[in-house]
Amino acid sequence: MSLHVVFKSDNRQHATLQLPEQAQTLKPSSVRVRASLITLSSNNLSYARGGTRLHWWDAYPVPGSAPAPYNGNSAWGIVPAWGLATILESTISDIEPGTTLYGFWPTSQHAVDLKLVPGEVKGHWHESSAHRAVLLPLYNRYNVLDVAGRDAESLGWEVGIKPVLLAGYVLSQYVFTPDAKVNPPVHPFGGTEGWGPDVADLSKSIVVSLSASTKTARSLAYYFYCRPARSGPSGFLQVTSSPGALAEAAQKFIPQFPVRAVSYEDVESVDAWLGCIKANRIVIADFGARDGTLDKLLALISNSDALKGLEVTILQIGSQQKIYTSGEAETAQAAVGALGKVRTNTSAIQETAIELQGAGPYFAEFTKRWNLWLGHRECAAPDLKLVWGDGVAGGEGIEGGWDRLCEGKVKPEEVLVYRLSTIAKPGNAPSESRR
């Protein structure tokens, strides 16, 4: 079985290992699963970069049977990914072998065990292993997915887009709630303190989306277009490497507020357009803009007679699709404090929303919204396309996808989805292929 590992101190270095299957007795309240379909995106680079601080390395420790120097979990680790897995064995009466689970999986073909406890809603489960208690709740949530009658393309979108669509959903629905009486405002980092209805109100706010062609940014745009009339924003500017595709998506929805998409090169020419919009605040949603873009935008605002008096709120949501050096990472962290950026945390927002709304209504509404996106995908993101890969090793597998992510070569319209083999090959001696 193939297993992908990444060097923790230099994420450009990665390797594929071949591990034998080892028969072990499955513990009580547990399932044994094998990932079947997963996605890779720039989020996975974030999981590697923040893997120690936010414990993503702890989700799936490298098996002890891995050859040196990859075993031990001190220098090398497994970067998890969102997707589907098939249950091979179960000691839980409510979950049968053959069931499909949606959740957070290793970038691997080897079987892993989960210790599950029932969630708040039927079909939802929480991973409760001691070594995963340090993970944010979102990454320990799993749910049964009925795949009967679903074709490969439908499941590909489920895997490739649903995880990032969640971020846009909670930002639009809860952080910048269209109706504070229905959904009380939630702070971007979770909880409700310091984020009242006046801060959450976008009706008189211009929103500027930086790196707007990322999947997460597209999800926020989609939910903005679906907002009720007069709930804002008062204007929506998207700064992107793909302005044409984003403009096309906006035209299909006919938003009830002015929308414009511009290239990075044209960001300094938008002062007149922004100045014509009646607003009292500018909200900058930074999804990982190219170096210098935010600085140019802030300079434009401060030098414009029409804009310099407006309040500015900056949300730090994502990072560039690249490997950061230690110096670059430190500079980015320092900029968060220096510019007064507000950090966002999708897991914390979701958990607060569940506390406020109840798990049943919350998940029912998100599932409804997801199905609407799936049914209107060609309008929501007309240029997006699934790019299929197979297995772990080689250019067509996770290895090749990781190389492309590290080199910034995954195009904005590409959704990387990988089919993972589930055929065990017992008796193989451990071996490796290093990249």
C-alpha cells in the first residue's frame, strides 16, 4: 500500500513509501477504513505549514512499520486531505462494512482505524482517539454518505469543492449574517464576543476579495450572490488572476449590488469605481493575495479622497499557493498583527453556529445549500473543471499533485481529485520512492 509523507521542516521534500498490510484486531467502537477518493488544494499546503502548531500532523501518525528515516513522526509526517473512504471492518453496530464516510483522511492507500462516537445528528460521528483530541473539531467530524446512484463526477465535486464551500458559507451566513435575528453574528475566530450586529452588517460595506479565484474565495462570492436583497455588500471587488471567469459567474447570477473583477496588475486603477459606491466601510477578505497586493490596495485607499475616511476591516483567510520559507512565514505572521488583521477559523465559526442554531438545523441548511450549488455548478463556477488523478506514486498520483502545489502550478480553475486503489498487496516488503 502506498503512503505519501512530507518533510516537516521543508515541505518541498516528500516521498512515497510502500507498506505491507498488517492484520490487527479492530478495537471496540472502531472502524477500519481505506480512503477511496480525496482532493488536494492549497489548503493542504497550509496543513503542512501549520501542522505542528495546529496538530494536523497528529491526525494520522506515520505507521511504525515505515522504513527509516520516515518512521518516528519527528521529521516526516502525513498531510491529511478531505474526501471519501470505505469502511472495511466495523465493531460499531450502526456502521456496516461497505459504508462510505466523508471526512479527513490520510494521503495514503493503507487502512487506518478510527474510534468513533455518535454525533449530534444521525449518520454523523466524532473521532475520539486520544491522539486526535488536540485537533480542531471540524477535522474530527465524519458523516455517512449515501453514494447509491451517484456518478463519478458528482462525487468528484463532493470531494473537491464541498470542504472549501463550507468556509464561504459560514462567512456569509454567520460572520456577516444577512439577518442577525435569524443567525446571531459569529466572530471570525469563533464565539460571539466582539462581533455584534453592527460589525456583521454588510449593507453599507464594500467587500474586496483578494486572490478571488481561489476555491474558498469563489465560495464566498457564490453565497454573496445568493443573499437576500439589501443585505449587502454595497459593492464587491474581486482581485484575481482570472477576472474573465469571475465576471462571467457574476453575470449569471445578476447580483443586486455592483460587482467588478480586475487583475492584480489593475488593482491600482479601481479607486474611481470604489469611490462611486456609497459605503461607510471597506472589508478586505485576503484569501492569499500575491505579495504586495494588499499594500497597494491600502495605499490606494489612504490616497483617495473618497475612500480614506472609510473604516477598513481586514480578514486573514488564506495563504498563497506556495511553500513559505521560515522568513516569509515570520513576515506573514508579523503582518497580521501590524495591520490589525482579523484571523478566521472555519472550525470555530461552525462550532459556534452549531451551539447557536442546533446541530440538526445547521447541518440540514448547509446540506441544502450544498445541493443547490451542485445543481447550479455551471452558473456558480463556469470555468471549474475536475482534474482526475490515480493513486499515490508518480506524476498522475498524489506525488505529482504535491509537486504542482509546491511550485504554484495548479491553475485556479483546476480541482484536483485522486482515486486511490483499495486493493491490498500483502507480503510486499517496505520500499520507497523519494522525490
